[in-house]
Amino acid sequence: MCGGCCRRQPGPDGSPARRRGFCGPVLAVLALAAAAAVAFLEGTAGGVSYAGGGWMHECAKWDAEGGRFLASTFFGASVAEVRGGEAEERVVLADPDAAGRVALGLAVDAPRRRLLLVYADRFPRFGYAAVGAYELGSWRRLFLTRLDVPGESTFPDDVASDDDGNAYVTDAMGNKIWKVGPDGALLGAIKNATFTQRPGARHNLVGLNGIVYHPNGYLLAVHTTGGDLFKVDPKTETVRVVKVRGSLKRGDGLELLSATRLVVAGVPSRLVESSDDWETASVTGQYVGPIHRVGSSATVKDGDVYINHIFGFGLGKKKTHVLARAVFSPLAAAS
């Protein structure tokens, strides 16, 4: 409805009434304003912009040895590489046994020169869950391990590896962490009531999401809608809530910038710091960037933080994707 800005008025010669008014100009102005806002947000990205297949790229990580970013393509269930100076991605991995699924979190396990990649069912199905390991370079598959249990609803999301080559995969629906051995054997799952300490659907719409392994021997994992950061001992399976000053709601992928600084990608992306081995922490910085694209993962290249954004844009077959170089605005420590 036009709300009265356009009225039917007879023509000067008594012809039938025609709609006249300001709807057309008003809509044109609104469209221009929206385009200007998007252009401004796009201009805040910096970093790397490239053309790629599909609308959604969930995760991207820097492969230092290969000199490239590796990105998971959501609906293609594949991995593409993005090299500096190149305007278009190149698909390097597409496992036929994962066809029809979606590729989500990935991790570069540099000491073992392999890539870990999480696969899940396409929405609205929530049954399939798997993690694959592939040689960097040759892309030979080392293993593809099923994580799901028949009849159980799951949504595997992110993955990290420890010093021994064990892989840890978060379940954003079931709020647990699967543990997979270096050879691909499923070793079990870390389940703890602390992961679901906040009751109610609004706090558990998206559960455990981003995960990293800290060099001091524990895992850090974020709960997206609950906003909690957990410190998990993978050996004893004990779980503690990190007391964070500031909000981590809508937190997605994680990346350690150092032993005391953690990047939490999301809307917005945040810099979190701890001085007591992640018993407590504070949100000390924030980066917004192209918020309409939705930050989903973080990675570090040459000391700089890059935020992968899940949504691509464009009208052609290839969409423009963004790895934004994040500059965090300082925040006063929250009380």
C-alpha cells in the first residue's frame, strides 16, 4: 500500500483516473540510500575480495606454507583456495563421498600438513555429521569419519586439532564436542550440562560453535546465542565458564591471535584478552566491517586478522566474497 502518497486523479481531458504522486521518486531515493549504505559498508572491508561459486562461504583459514587462504564453500561441499593478486577462487578439494552435504568449519593442521573439514546435512535436515582429513597439496583423503548417531539431530560446525593430532568438532545443535583420533577413529564426545547452563530456546538456538586449541593444553569454545566462552580440558572432560567482561553473543568462529588474545568472529567481531590463562577475560576491541555480509570465521596472516564473511553478493554466476582485514576499535573494559 502506498499510504496515500499516490492518489487517483482524472486526466485534464476527463480521461479515467490514473495513479499519480510520489511513490516512484520516494522508492528511487530509498533504493539509492540503501545502495549507498551497502557501498559504504563494502568500503569498510579492505582485505581480500574475490569471485567465487555460490552464495555462502562459511569458513576461511590462512595456509602459511601454501601461501593462500582456504575457504569452505557451503553448498558446494568443497574447499577453494584464494591466492594474493588473484581475483577468483580455485576449487582444490571436492570429496565425492560428501556430495550433497555442506562444508562448514575447517582447520589447517600445519604440523601434520593436512586440512580438517566438517560436513553437515543441508537444512532442514539435521542428521549427517562428519569430519574429513586431507593432505595439503595432493588433497589425498586420509579419513572421512561419521560422527552422527541414527535418530539423533546434530549440526557439526567447527573443528580444531591438538598437539597430538586429535580433532575436536563442535555440535551446534546437540551442544557437545566430538573427539576424533589422529587416524580418524571416533573416540567419543565431551558432554557437560555446563554447555546448556542457560535454559530456554532463545539461549540455545545456535549452541557450541567456534573452537580453538590453546597451546597450554585446553580447548576454548563459544556458545553463539548464549554468549558463553568455555574452557574445556580434553583429557578430564571438565568444563569451566570463562568469566568474560563484555558480551560474546552471536559469536561464531574463533582464532587465537596469541596465548592471551582471542578473536571472536561474528556480528560484530570482537577481540578478547585474558591475563590469567583464560579463567577470566575482557572484551577489549570491536570490528564491524561489512555487517550485511555477516562475519563467520577469523584467521591470522602475518600478524593481521582477517574476518571471513559468510554471504557473497552479485547477480552473475560468480559471487563476490570478502575476507576483511579487521582493525579493532578499543573498548573500555566492561564492568
